[in-house]
Amino acid sequence: MEGAALHRPISCSPLACSRFLFSSPKLAPSFLPKSSVVAARRHHRLSNGSLSRRGLRRFSRLSAAPQSSSLRFGSGHFSSLSTRAVASPPTQPSPEIPGVQDEVAEKLGFEKVSEQFIGECKSKAVLFKHKKTGAEVMSVSNEDENKVFGVVFRTPPKDSTGIPHILEHSVLCGSRKYPLKEPFVELLKGSLHTFLNAFTYPDRTCYPVASTNMKDFYNLVDVYLDAVFFPKCIEDFQTFQQEGWHYELNNPSEDITYKGVVFNEMKGVYSQPDNILGRTAQQALFPDNTYGVDSGGDPNVIPNLTFEEFKEFHLKYYHPSNARIWFYGDDDPNERLRILSEYLDSFDESTAPEESKIAPQKLFSEPVRIVEKYPVGEGGDLKKRHMVCLNWLLSDKPLDLQTELELGFLDYLLLGTPASPLRKALLESGLGDAIVGGGIEDGLLQPQFSIGLKGVSENDIQKVEELIMSTLEKLSVEGFDKDAVEASMNTIEFSLRENNTGSFPRGLSLMLRSISKWIYDMDPFEPLKYEKPLMALKARIAEEGSKAVFSPLIGKFILNNPHRVTIEMQPDPEKASRDEAAEKEILEKVKASMTEEDLAELARATDELKLKQETPDPPEALRTVPSLSLHDIPKEPIRVPTEVGDISGVKVLQHDLFTNDVLYSEVVFDMSSLKQELLPLVPLFCQSLLEMGTKDLTFVQLNQLIGRKTGGISVYPFTSPMRGKQDPCSHIVVRGKSMAGCAEDLFNLMNCVLQEVQFTDQQRFKQFVSQSKARMENRLRGSGHGIAAARMDAKLNVAGWISEQMGGISYLEFLQALEEKVDNNWDEISSSLEEIRKSLLSRKGCLVNMTGDGKTLANTEKFVSKFLDLLPSCSPVETAIWNALLPSNSEAIVIPTQVNYVGKAANLYDTGYQLDGSAYVISKHISTTWLWDRVRVSGGAYGGFCDFDTHSGVFSFLSY
């Protein structure tokens, strides 16, 4: 895009507490380690094609989850309460699951340690030990075609130079069998992987892959095994420079700068207040062990790392004796051991398991308080941009599974839904804008609990601390409402039994769950088995009451626990410039200490590194990377059975699939009749439907009822361009799931949410605005490339403009203005919300989509018919005309961050381009070749890619 630059400073207050992947309402208890979904301080080697334009444009889905307070049933809408609306326990072992004969394992150098059938995931799991090295292997066999492999090393750092993180990047830059610059990228180009990445945790490094194609899966396994055990990087100083850090000098007359992929990645991380808060809290809670430093790397400390230390770290910890290896899926378990033996037999046993052990942190005798500064932009009221968070280390040793499960339920009761008492008390207090702290975090050796607020006035810091403590004390004395406990039990049990990990491979979710104990030399089977501790907890609650279970936990682990760290984060508009000046001063001193010969040598080394980065791999090296042929790829796609029908004049799509007795449903409403000026209110309208009450039910009671009767309901907008059409596809989607026996309740609750919720709670709506503003400010710093993508779309097509109005900078500006309007003109806002409802709710343009087995779908039709009959037959509003685009000039948006996000886009269809399949190949090729080499490898950015949206014709380039 050409045009004059528009310079627009955007002020940012503290960020919303969100997580990079799978950020959803807290449906997983502590029993399922949050590290198995996403760790708050985990670092990824991002695969280049992992972020699509469409994904960047998608909005947060505001899911409703259960809890709290007594309940009145109104007008006979709901069937009598089932004490357990969840799937029946898993069936017992299938005799067809293959295993490894003891003599085969023995011949390949392994001994069987333990074998168990895990009913919860219908799998045969065998723990092997490699006799020569002591490497441990979990071989999980079942009928899942999405096969998963992972190798995990315990990698405790002793400082914040980021050595585990830099090594995680570097080992994938060529190896003994695959001697090219980036086998990882070559795999991205030609693999059918369903997962391909690597993670650095505070104490371990994981290398997982997944694929449904057998040949592809074993190709991935071989490349990863060779990468971790025989990487080129330990002999290649330039890889260390590229992925870690180096001085860059293009000309002796210019200034020296720092470059490096991890260095730049962590600069971005340290620009985000929530990340600064999380790191400060972890290091303060664990001052005496490895968690007291940053495994990802502190940008101020990373340049202290030497190549010798880097090599030594790999030699010490990347050894089979220190490895936990995981296989999962429907492949041959004998072949797994054969592949491993080829690698493991090359090594002897080492002392790494002893040297890598994580020492537990001893508990404090008294609480600690820490005050830190964080960078903010100019403007705004700095007094109301403080953050305060209370953090506890819950135990001086790992907890048993039963206690973990109980704490997980407690965590959900306290914070899991908008109606949860601690979360509700904080948000309704008016003391801050949004929650910080993730509740229970149990992905490390010792569990933690954190909770606080952001957007707090300096004078209210103490009030927030007192509110947290007094609320916990009250809950300890009074206990939780019986209905809240039942709703929590239903929601968590539903989630456990459903085991729906979405597009994330199920085997990888199980691996990360198992590793959370296995890495500390505990039983790797136990975290996979929830049935027994769950039944024990339910029986105990039934016999003793929930207060007897949860009140002692609050007292022991929180209220009477002196190991508490209070973190206060103070906004500092000058911190970013001070940090920048300090870095510049260091680099000036480095240059001043160099002779002319030194500077010339540095400039030569800079050129040499760039030349290597930009020189293609020789053909013979490229040929070493395994790839698939067309014969390896199924010619026929997997087809989802779809039956198109009609109920009450509404199109209904039904998909007859086995879902373990769960009904999945979506009701879609046409948004095209909505007035243009009401579009920015739509996300808040969706949240209001789920978090405000009805005439007969408070929002707490409604929220709780959803939890007791369903697996969750969500409402969100969906907008997309349509190829060949100017008008966009724009809808509101109501999504829900329940057990088949609760289908009537599900559709009754959907109707209740859509038609009976009243938009009358002014203070709650003001909370929604504050929370949404905090989330958007978080996105500005943490996902600036997504903001840029949305902004460019808004300049190029109407669908992009609509999306930007509901999730981009325009939306943030709308929220900033709306905060004042809520106080001064609430009646107008309430009327606008009602107008949105009247514009949307109609059988005209409605679509129902359901998935379940044939019997469930047939039994559900009568409930769908009743739901649709209650809808107005037609919308009272005519189709609106949306014909708006943002001005097509270029923009520079200034935010307080140490990194840049850059985007450029154009509409290819406007040039006359006709869609061809080659466009998909071209986009992927450019992303994984020229852009990867120039933007990431040579330029040092964390990532860069291009994307072609075939619906709109927008071709975009983005870097981050």
C-alpha cells in the first residue's frame, strides 16, 4: 500500500491476563496441569506458517461457564437436575491394542518397567527403560491415527542468559544426518504434520511432533532425534550468534547493535507488563532454586552467555540418561523401540539425571513485598495504572494426586467463571480493570497460587490486598454454595471425560500432562488417570460436605501460609527510554574498547554471518531431508457426513458421528440487518448475554445453571469476506454442548440467554468495558502483527472493516470513549443492546448445525423445533448497508514496546488475479524461504510470514 504515513500514538495501560495458545475459560482443574495446555512462562519456536490471516482476525469467544449461589427454577423450562450429566466411565481394555513382547524389547536393549491400561484414554501404556543409558520411554498404544512423539530433557538454568531457550532454537538448525541450515523449515515445507514445534519451560525443554501419516511421522521422529542428540550448533558459532545473540556492525563508522532471534523475542516478552509481573512473581517465590532465574532469557543478561557455556549445557543435559521419550498412537510399538535403539545405543550412561534434579524451594517464615516499575506510554492517568498481585508457594514439596485434584476444584470454584466468588468480588469492587494472576499453577515442581488486579489506583493497592484476604477468609468460614459446587463438579467432569483438545493433538496433551510428574521422577501413569481420585472426591463431598473439603485447603495452603509474595507494579513512562539509553551506553562502551582492527573484524564477521544466512543450502544437503511423494498422500479427503434438513422453516445441518454421547450444537444468526454504528457494541452484547441476569435469575444463577446442565455455552461474532462478492458474511454464533440426555436443557438455556437476559446492570456492563479495554491493550503489545493485519484488512474490504470495528484499534478507541458514556448515558447504551437483539433474533437467515450420533440427533429435533418456534419469524429491521473502509493511507502506530510489528498488504483480486491452486504453494514457499531467511534468520525477528486470504484476495506480509 502506498500513501502518506500517519503517526498515531496509542496509550496503553496494563495488559489483560491472557495466554498465547488455548486461552479459554478455566475448564481444566489443577489435576490437568495448566502446562499441558499452555504455561504462562513457556517459550516456543514458532513454526512460520502457524499464524494465518484468518486466525489473526478472529475474536475472543466469550464462553460461559458455571457457578455459585442458590437457584430457582422458573416456568418449568428445565428438566429435573441430574447429579452427573456426563459421559459414563471409559470402557475396559480392547484386546486388539498391540504390544511389545518382552524378548523383542530385550533384544533392542530395553526392559519393561511397568504396563497399564489407561481406561480414561482407552490406551495401553508401557514404561520402558533403556538398559545402557537409563533413558525412559512411555509407549502409549491406541487407535488414534494422530500419532505423537516427544523427547523431553530436564534443563535447569543457573542464570538468566536464556541458554535453554537459545539451545531449543539452535538444535533444530542442522544435525549429523541432516547437515543443512534449517531442517525444521524444510519439514514445514513438505510435511503433513499436525504439530511441529519445541517448548522451553523454566526447568525442561520439549521437542514434540505429530502426524496422521505414518511415513511422515517417522520422518519427523528421525529428524528430531538426530537434532537433539547430534546437532551442528555445538560446533557452529554462527548458529549461536544467529539464534542467541551477537554484536552487529555493518560499517565501522556506524553504531554497534545487538541481534539474535531469542534476544529479540525476549525483548518483546519484556515489553508486556503481564509478563514482567509473572516473571517477577516466579523469581520472588523461588529465590533459591532454578525458578529464580529466567530460562527464556532476560535481554539485559543474554549478552553475558558465551559459546563455551552453550556447548557445555548441551553436553551435560541433552543426553539419553536425562531424557523422557514419549510415543502415542496407532503405529507399531516395536518400530518405536527399533528407531530409538539406533540413537540411544550410541551413548553410555551419564550423571545428568543427578545434576539436573530440581531442588525444592524451602518455605518462607514471613511474607515478602516487592515493588517493580513497568514501561507505559505517555498520557492517561498514571495513578490508575498500577498492578497488584498476591502470590503463594503452596507447598515445600510436590503434592499427591488427590490433593492436586482438590486444589484444582478449589481454583475453579474461586476463579473459574465470572460468577466465581473471588473473581466476582474483585471485578465488582471497582478497584481495578481486570484480573491478573492465573490462580493455581502446577506445571512446576511446587504449585503456586496467584491473584490480583490491574488498572488499580495507587491509593487502592492496599484495598485490593485486603479484599482478596477478606474474601478468602469469608469463604473459608462459610464455604461455597452447594449449587456452585455441583456446577463446578459437572463442568470439570464433563471436560475430563470429553477430553476435547480441539486441533491440538490429544496425544500431546496427554504427554504434557504425564511429563508434569514424570520429569520429577514421579509416576508418569498417574496424571493420566483421573477416575479414581475424582470418584473419591465426589464421595467425600457427598459424605462430609464441600466445606469439610475446601475450607481446610484455603486455610492450610493460602491463609495460614507465610510463603506469600505481594508484587506491586508501578507505571513508569520513562522506563523504556531509560532501558534503551542504558543498552546504548553499554554498546558505546563496547565500541570504544575496540581498536580499528577489531571494528573492521566485527564488520567482516557481520557480513560473513549474513552471507551464510542468505546462501541457499547445497542440493546434496537438501536431499538428506526426508519428504513425502504424491503416492504417500491420500487421494481422497476425509469427508464429514452432512445431512441438510429443515425444522420450522430453518435450515438444519446434521453430522452423524460418534461423540461419546455428547451433543455439539451451533445456532447461527444473520447480522446483516444490524446498523453500522452498532457494530462495535456486538462483542459486549455477546458478553452481556452470558453475564447478565434475567427477570427470574441473577447472572450468578444463570451462569451456574449453564454449568450444571451443559458443557458450556458461548456467543461470539463471526465475519468473513466472500469470494466474488462485495458484501461480507457476518453472523452471531451461539455454540453449546451437553450430554445427549440434557439436550432439552441446552436449547432451553440457549433460548434463555438469547431472549430473557435483561440489559439493565449498568455496573456490570462498565466492568465488561474495562475488561475488554485491558484485553485490547494487551493485544497491542503482545500481538501487534494481528492488530496490523486487522488494520490492513479494514482498508481493503468491508469484512475487514467490520472485524476491525469489533477487535482492532477502532474498537479500542470505541471502548475508551464508551467508558465515560456508560456513566453519562446508560439508557442509550441499554437501548442499543436491545436493538441489537431485535435485529439479530429471527428464524429468517438462521442456521442450526448439530453433531452427534444418529440417535442423539433424532431425539434432539423436537427440542430444536421448540427453540426455533420461540424465535420471531422475521427481523423487524431491513438489511443494513455496510459500505465503509478505513482510509487507504499507510500508518505508524506508536506503543510502549521494545519490538516492532510490521505489515504490508494489497488486494490481488483488484488487479484482476483469478484464484489458482498455485497461490497456496506460492504463499507457503515465500514464507518458508525468502521471508524466513531474510526476516527471521538474517533480520533477527521472532517471525515473519505472508498469507493469502482466498476469500478477500488480500495478500499480506507480517513480521513480529
